[in-house]
Amino acid sequence: MDNKLITVTSPLLPNLDDLNEMLKQIWASKWITNNGQFHKQLEKELAAYLKVPYISLFTNGTLPLITALQALRITGEVITTPYSFVATTHALWWNGIKPVFVDIDPGTGNINPDKIEAAITPKTTAIMPVHVYGKPCDTKRIQEIADQYGLKVIYDAAHAFGVEVNGESILNAGDLSTLSFHATKVYNTVEGGAMVMHDERMKKRIDYLKNFGFANETTVVGPGINSKMDEVRSAYGLLNLRQVDAAIEARHQVAIKYRNALRNVEGITFFDDMPGVRHNYSYFPIFVDAKKYGMTRDELYFKMKDLNVLGRRYFYPLISEFSTYRGLESARPDNLPEAHKMANSVICLPMHHSLSDEDVERVLKCIVK
Ligand SMILES: *Cc1c(COP(=O)(O)O)cnc(C)c1O
């Protein structure tokens, strides 16, 4: 039997000849970064594709988080989730902000809005939720709380490329949203990211901040950083945008196969599509109930590994368990029971655009008894 390694993800790659044609144009122009032609074109095409008014490209998905906090002058304490990739909380730390962890809703993996108010103190200035696995947060409820207490909302939307609720982009929620275009994400520019904003003034301000704060040749408006996307990756991004819909549909088909096969497996649960939501199928997490399934999460994870099928315990450990954060009062496990439960039961199954039927069969064979 073919036993090739099945990886948890695989990057969407543009056609090499097409990329080479674009590289020739970049070489001919000798304009390789600093708001070049492809950078501008990608911002325009992404805004249209994502149905957002304004977008600013970045070199990765972490710097727009750090820059969003700078742009809104967020200080003190920010309410966030421990169930995310560590960059969410690191962005707060890099701004000298104290993260305050709030437990998650076990039905979605997202921050539980009902737990937010109890975590607000006089020092709280913002809420930083994450659309985990691309599943939309309860943005309406979060905005109500933010409005009532005068807080800003910055969404880490790294997983939520192209996600829509009733035809509207989830990226329009809150004050600012950030995206990651890392190689492992649904849409990638090798490394890359973006910030989505509501108006032209904020777009201008963000464009200054990602270029050292330069507003013109001689004016620096603030302590900006350098996180501009270059022309090579912008060109790569333009090509990948043309095939991302097909990639999302291929992921959708894998999700359907996984769900059909796993629906009646005792002790294994997963998320179904939410009504009115256009999902991007960025991840396929399953949750293992060791008592019912007869095997712990880790036993299944390592069994898969032995069979050359790589899952990922994403997100495990929780951010609140890392040495930087575990001393915080809000990081105590008894404050975060649902997050711990999810982190201790999750395996993300292989999920990408190029999984074959045989690959899916092999993954399922590890799990279905
Ligand atoms: C990937 C990711 C990031 C970081 O993005 P990079 O492009 O790798 O810097 C931040 N938050 C979440 C939730 C992510 O999944």
C-alpha cells in the first residue's frame, strides 16, 4: 500500500510559468518594493474579493496585529482568548499591554461574549477576539459590550479569509481586522498579511505606520514599523487569488467526506456549517472524548503519526499555559475550563486543496474503527 506522508496542510502554489512572467515585469521595472504596481493591484483586487472598503498589505499576519494596537493607541488591559495561535497574545505583549483571558464558547471555540463583562476593569481599553477556524464570532454581541463600555474591538481574522455572514464579510466587524497570508493558510503569499479598515483616513494612517511612520519625504507622524509587502509576493498573491475559490471548494468537498464518515463514530465530534455563513474550510478540527471513543486524543494523534498521517493539536497547549503568560491571574485553569477541555481533545485533520480521495480514505481509516 502507498504509505506516503499526508501532511496537515499544503500550500496553494501559483503556476510557475505565470509567476515567471510577472517576475519579468518586476525585473524590467526595477521597482521591487515600496507600494509598487503589483502591491497596489493586489490591494484593489483583495478589497473587491473580500467585499471590504479598504485593505493594507503587510509582510505577515503578526505585524498588522501589533500595528492595529498602535494605531488605536490601545493601552492597559485587553480582553482576549487563550484558544488561539500564540501571535494573538504576543501582539499585546509587544505593546506593553496586559492580556486578560476569557473562556471560550464550547459550541464555536470563540471567546464567550457572556464572560467578557466580568473581565472588564478600569484599565480595559479593547477586546481582541479571534474567529477561530474561520468560524464567525458573535460580532453583534461583542460590539454591544464594546459600545456600552467604550472599548475598541480588533479582530484577529487570520483564519477568516473570505468568510461571510449573510453575504457580508466578517472582516467588516469591529474597528479593525487582521489577516494572515502565511503558507499554511487558505490563501497565502508565502509570508504575508493584511489589515482591513472602514475608512480612507485609517487606511492612510496604517499605510504610514507600516512604512516607519513616513507621511511624506520629510514628515514622520509616529513610531512606525517596516512591514510592507514587496512586489514579488504581491505578484504571487495576485496569481493565488485567481485559484483560491477552487481551493476553498476542494476543501469543502473534503469536509463533506470527513463529516459523512465521522458523523456516527462514538466519541468523535466536529463542527457543522453555520446557517447563513460562507465558510472557508481552513481547518477540520475533531474532538476526542476519550471515555466514549476508547482512546485518548494523544493516543489517536500518535497512532495517526505512526501511519504517516499528520494531524495537528491546534490549539494545544493554550496560550495561557506558556511561560510568558501562565503567571497572570486570568490564566488560571479554573478561569478557563472550556478552553482547557477543547485544547485537550482537539486534533485538526489534514485539510488542504490537494488531498485525494485516497488520502481522505487513509485519514479516516486511522479514526473509524
Ligand atoms: C497564523 C496566525 C497568526 C500569525 O500570522 P503570521 O502570518 O504567521 O504572522 C496570528 N493569529 C492567528 C490566529 C493565526 O492563525
